[in-house]
Amino acid sequence: MPYAAGSPYRPMAPPGRADLMFGLSELALILLVVAVVVGIKKLPELTRSAGKAARIFKSEAKALKEQDRA
């Protein structure tokens, strides 16, 4: 396994994956900024629409997988 430059004990992240990894503190900070920008009153509506979008995306991805199998 290749190692990161300057640190023989830390493995390198796979290409393109390092940008997608968030820690708990980063996610909490992002949620806090969204809450301040959007406003606390609009947050439940925003989470409902995000959940609905995630369900639609999941069902479409499943349909595409089934279509590829056929």
C-alpha cells in the first residue's frame, strides 16, 4: 500500500475519495451554517424536501440497476 509523502505510517487515500470524506465536526459546522442561512423556521421544510429528494434518487438508481440487469 502506498504511503503519503512525509509520513511513512499514514496510507494515501484512494484518488478522488479524499475530497468526499467529512468528519463529524465538519458536518456539524455545515449544518450550523445551513441553519443560520436558511433560518430555523424553514429548516423542517428543508429537511422534508431533502428526504423526499433522497427517496426519489434512491428509487431511480434502483430502477436503473434493474434496467441494466434486463
